[in-house]
Amino acid sequence: MPRVIDIRGYGLSSPYGSRNALGHALKLKSIGIIEVITDNGITGLGETYAGVYAPEMIKPAIEFLKPLVIGKDVLDIDQIHHKLSQIPFLGRNGFVLSVSSAINIALWDILGKLNNQPVWKLLTKKSRKTVRLYASSGSSVFTPREIISDVQKISEDGYTAYKMRVGYQNWSEDLSRVEAAFKKLNGADLMIDAIMGTLDPPWDTETAISKSFELDQFKPFWLEEPLHPNNLEGLKKMHGVSPIPIATGEALTGKFEFNQYLDSGALDYIQPDVTHSGGISAVLDIVHHAQKNKIKTALHVWGGAVAIAANAHLAIACEQIDILEMPMMQLDITKDMFLVPLNICDGYLNAPEEPGLGVRLTDEMKRKYKLVSGSGYRI
């Protein structure tokens, strides 16, 4: 079997859609990419969610991690994942685990290419062929009129579930925005994301509970991240009284953090992301733990082509995953990287058939989307 001879990591910057979104002052979005190169010429691609926030740190992080991986057999995915996660004080969670997630993803991409199979076929012998998507958009800076236009577009594209953000504007304006989405959706599912892991200061527990009752009139599918991720005790209290199902987990990394949440009884949906939560291997364990505790799984995706593909392959392979996030922030680089456009019909993703993850990254693309300093997420 081939062995790893090099790993490269870097940030890239891409224009996107309307260029109207919170936190992207340069009108660009950054992503973190890694390449794992083998001695037989196969290169695997991975993506880390850390690149959205700290793209300049991806290269030095990979330089630090790669001596632990170079020379390893690519079949030893679990052993490599274990070795990276056991770096004392650093490997179990946080930034280092987010970056090592990309290494795990790239190794799965290599295995798919070696076997001439899509990654999802390597993960299971019994798989579904489609997975339901929700259209993730509704920027927190959108006006009610922009929300209506947003819903119109995703409805025309066949989506039957839509997520929007609240919490940034004044509350009366947010309620008007939610009401506009609710009426325009005309019975389709509405997810509301309070982004309290992003905004400072976040809601306190009593405020979040009060707002959940105000939002209940719009029959949300869930209320996402209504409290800061550190406020697990508050979430326990809220879950006991909230009329709306609670979703959270995108900010979590590592087995310890996820186990605390999954064993807490404080949520209805857990939202791991393979680009941040330890890679495909780790999220498989999270999904099974969630199922054991009767908690549903909705995979988080808010990156580029590799992030979409890696989460999609896991979702196709794992029928315990209820729904998959599909970002409507259309990055120019995402369209360039997919070997074949995603096959989405009536709000469902059809299983891809390309070997590996079905993505590529050429030298020309790297030049075209060269990292622009300061393009990481900032408020």
C-alpha cells in the first residue's frame, strides 16, 4: 500500500455570490485546504473549518503535524487519527483537531481513488442513494425583503427546508425577517440559527428561553445555537422548557466535548462537521453515540467543495444522519473544484459516483484563489 511522503496546508480566498454576508469585510471567504501526497503519486484533498477563521495558520499547523504522518501507510487511517488526537494538551480538541480533521478526510479521499470507488461506498456495504438537504442561507444582515427573495430562489431550486440567521439585528426586525420567511415558505420547513457561538455578547439563558416562545408561532423545525457553546448548563435548563427543538454542536471538537453534550439531555439535534470534529472517522462515532441517546444528527457544512463532499459522502453512507446542510453562499472556487456538479433534485442529494470525494485542485486554481490576508471571518 502507498505511504504518505508529504503534506501541504494553506489557505485560499474566494469570491461568493452577492458578497453580502456578516463577517466578510473583504467580500471574500477563506477556506483551509490540505493535500496528502503518497509515494505512488495519488494526492488526497482535505479541508479544515479552521481555515474559515484563521487561514494564515493552516500552513504552520500542517508543518507541525506532518512529521507524525509522513511514512505512514494510508490504510492506517484510524491509527493516524489516534496518533494526532493524542498530542499532549493539544490534540484532543480545538484548533489542532480541526486541522487534523482535514488529514483524515484526505486519507479517505486517497482510499477512494485507490479503490476507484466513491468514499461513501468504502464506509458501508448498505447505503441509501439520497439524503435530504436544507438550504442554509438567510444571512443575519438580510432585510425582510431580501429574505423573501432568498426563499423564492431556494424554493425554485426545489428545496423544502430553509435556514436563516437571527440575533444580529434588533429583535423586532429579526421577528419581521422570520415572519417573512415563514409566510413565503408556505409550509416548508424553517430552521432558525441564533448564531450565539459567534455573536458577542450572546443571549443569556432567560433571554433565549423568552425568544424561543416568541419564535414558536412560526413553527420552526429547530432553534440552533440559542446559547453560547460554553453554556451547557443553560442549555439543559432551556431544553426542559423550550417549545422548539434545539440543535447545536457545530462549534464542538473532540470526543470529550461531544460526549458531554450527547449525554446531557439538552438537545434534539447534534451538528458535527467532518472538517472540524475530527474527520470522517470521528464523526462516525459521534453519529452512533447520538443514535444510542436518541438524538438526531444534522451534519454542519459551511466551507468549500471538500467540506461539502466529505460531509455528503458520510451522510449518504450513514442513514442515521437525518439531514445535511447545503450552504447557499456559492463560492466561486467550489464550482471549479467539483469534478462533476452535485446532483440535487427536489431538495435531495443523489449519491455521487466519482472516485474518492470527487474533487480536484489544480495549480491554476491555487493561483486564481490565492489567499488574501485578512479574508478570514471577522465581526
